[in-house]
Amino acid sequence: MFAPRFVMSMFGALAAFAIATYFLTGSLATTAIQTLLCAVLIQVGYFLAVLFMVWKEARERRKSSPGKLPADPTSDEKQVTKVPLRRLNRPGHFNS
């Protein structure tokens, strides 16, 4: 969901909604209130759609991960650092 495209589409839909509402009711106040409510509903729908896409992606990543993290970080399955930490604290541009 590309944000600028969504915003332009939302304004187009709101304009069409406002024009149709004005022709049906003949009232500017009613048109303004209903168009504002329509804008809020569109934003809620957009938020829920993005939330669903993030949830779906997280679920797929969990399924495709090769292993699970150990429940106890002190267990034997704890990851071992491959780079000695003393090398990271040396000044200069290279580690020898």
C-alpha cells in the first residue's frame, strides 16, 4: 500500500461521496458530517489492513524460521559470539 496513492485515492473517493451526498440531501452540513465520518471509516479500514498484513508476514516468518529460540538463555543452546569482543575495542581501521 503506497501511501501517496492511497491518499489521492481516498480524496477522490471522499469527493465522489461528498458530491453524491450533497445531491441526495441538499444540505452542506449533513454532507460535511457524513464525509468526515466516511474519512474516519476509510482511515480505520486502512489501519486494519496494514495491521493484518504485518500480522500475516510475522506469522509466515515464524513458520519459515528453521529453529526456535531456546526458552532458557543459560542453556547449552545459547549462541556463541564468533568475533572476540576484545577486537571490537581496538582503535584503528583494521583488526589484526
